[in-house]
Amino acid sequence: MANRAIWSMRKRHEWLATPLKARRVKRATRVRCGLQDAIDRKVTKSSSEESN
């Protein structure tokens, strides 16, 4: 926290305004956390809607 005083308020808000880069998560990690199931459901739902 030593560099906190030299940051300007405007600069801090600009940094907060930029979205964070999406983190690369390997498939094995997604499966372990249960995220892959949700992604698969989302894909199948959107593909079934397109076919209708």
C-alpha cells in the first residue's frame, strides 16, 4: 500500500473502469468445478433453439 498516496483518484477510477482480462481455465479445472456442465447446457440450449 506504499504507492497508494501517489495515485491520483482519476487514475484509480480509470483502472477500475477497464474490465479484467478473462482468465484461461483448462477444461479439467472446469469439469472439477462443475463449470463445464453449465457451459455444455448453455451450448445445447442455444443449438436446439437455432434448429427450431
